[in-house]
Amino acid sequence: MRARHPQVSVVLTAQHRAGRLAFAREHKDWQIRHWHLVLFTDESRFTLSTCDRRARVCRRRGERSACNILQHDRFGGGSVMVWGGISLGGRTALRVLARGSLTAIRYRDEILRPLVRPYAGAVGPGFLLMQDNARPHVAGVCQQFLQEEGIDAMGWPARSADLNPIWDIMSRSIHHVAPQTVQELADDLVQVWEEIPQETIRHLIRSMPKHCREVIQARGEYSTYEINRHLRSYLKFIFVREPFERLVSAYRNKFTRSYNTAFHKRYGTKIIRRHRPQPQPDALERGNDVSFQEFVYYLVDPRTQREEPFNEHWERIHSLCHPCLVHYDVVGKYETLEQDSRSVLRLAGADGEVHFPTSGKSTRTNGDMAAQFFQNISPFYQKKLYNLYRMDFLLFNYSNPEYLKTR
């Protein structure tokens, strides 16, 4: 076997996969004449951007409390939400939704009535409106309007950008604009939308049968192409923590809490059997009294990773999240979680709607607590453990702990 790069995917639940698979099977045999009746629609938010989409959280070695986020205020200047629709025969006007969020009333009065209804009349009998299940779309007032107008809506499964070509139009053709004001942003979006060649739209819609076959072949999962497209276009962030504090925190939570019987059974019994001389039968069966020293022995034992991958709670971050393969836009730190999370929400354009919850916990694992756990670990095993997590210390700019004894 050869070493290969791991495949990284956007998470799909069983329900998502089932919905995607059902849609693909229902439409896999549709001909162009069927797709000709469909208006593919979606909303998308665009923001003022003058940077390379990468926000960086940087600190000097030893700095733990200061939050130094280097960014170019990518979302600080405002944003614009737009709605558009495309079909084989043409496209709607791009509607700029200024001020506030999209409600059901606005969706009916600013989109369905002035844009969708005339388009449906021009297409004629059999017209289908493809829209997702966003709350404004499925609200009673909008459903009533569509029913009264005789407009049939075509369901679009959740998390299925690959099954609506409007997404390709939105993400590929518009992201290159670089305006300085919100009004310039809106004007540029309208101009770029109008300049998209109709042949580009036709090509994307004609690819729908191919996308349906790929979804069926992948049993509802994303294709490799779609995964890579998500990774190129989504806002991607990662939060890291001082490696040994994270390790001690994982030990405390998984091996010293009475309710974590699943971890005790799966990992605790194995650790005790392998690393405790003359264990008692009760400990071998329950695995609920693993010491931190035994946990360290388990981690540095070469047999451990040969048998199975590390559990995600103590896997090295560089192996778990692949920062050298995934182009993360933000790398935040647990030590300044609240400040850094606000920056992520601002980058996502959601800082006015979502707030990261504060925590009043006073028992969080910190450096002093980690030092206490390491007191009974010999320098030999401290060095082996550091070598195991060394890449995380280096990649994420964490200093070697002062309590660490490696010689």
C-alpha cells in the first residue's frame, strides 16, 4: 500500500444522502425538454473584499492571551444579498435585496410576484420553480401565492449545490469583483450577472443528468469534484489548542468522568491490560480508573497507531484537520476562543445574527493544571510524548511548556 492524501468532505447526514439520492433517481432520465421548463433559483450573499480571503491569527512564541488577528476587514464594509434565476432559455434579472434579511413577505413581494410570476407565464404550461427549503420559501404566504398562481415548485435537497447549476453561476462568475462601497458592489454584481454568456448557463443545465448519475454512483455522497469545489469556495476555519493542555483535557473528560463508560470500555480496558502490571479483574472489565501515566504509555506505544488511528480527542491536529492540504481561511486558538470566534462570524457575515456563547466554567484545563499532571511523567516519556505532538507545537506557534523535562 502507498501513502495517499486523505479525502476531506463536507458532512452529509443519512437524511441528506437519502434526499440527494431520491432526487437523483427521480431526475436521472430527464431529457433536455424536461429541464427546459425549470427555473433554477437561489440567494447568495456577497461582501466587500480587498484581501486574499485568508485571515490569520498570529502570536509570538509564549503569547497566550493576546488576540492578534491580521485581516483586511473583508466583511467590515458591508455586504449585499442577491437573488437570481437561470434556465435553458434565459435568466431573470438579478434582484439586490438591500437592507435586512429575507423574510417570507419580502420573498413574495420582491421576488415571486415581480420576477417568478412573469417568467412562469413566458415559459408556459409545465413551468417548474426550483428553490431550496429556506424558511421564507416554504412559509405559508409564499406557498399560498404559488398555489394561487398555479406555479409548481420543484424540491431541491439540502446541501446539494451540485444539483442546482445556479450555484456554479453564483460562485464562479461573480466572485472576481472588487468594489469599494456597498453600492459599487451591488452595481458590479448586476453587471457581471448580465454579462454571463447564456451558453455557459446552458452548458451547466445540460450537465444535470451527469450530476444525477454521479450522485447515484456515490450513493448520495459528494463526488470528488464537488468536494474540491466546496473546499475552494467555502469559508474554512480551524481552532487549535496548546497540544498538552488539549491532551490533559481529553484525559480528564474521557477517563475521569463516570458517565464516559463507552471510552472506559473501548480504550480504558485496553490501556489497563497492556500498561498496568498485574491489573485487578474489575479494572480489566470496567476500564474506569486509567491513570494519566498509563494514558501516556498508551499514546507513545508504537502498537497503538499500528492497530487503529488515534481517537479524534487526542489525535494530532495536523493529522486530524490536514492544515497543509486544506486551505483554511482562519486559524483561531482556543486560548482566545471568544475573540477569535467573533472574527470568524464577522468573516461569515453572521456577526449580527449569531453570537458565540460565553462559558462560566472555572475548571477548564490550563497550563498550571497540565503541569500537575506531568509531574509524575518521567523525562524519557515526556520527550517521547513531545516528539509525538511536536508538529502541532511548531505549526501553530506554541512554545514548549516550561514544565517540560526532556533530558
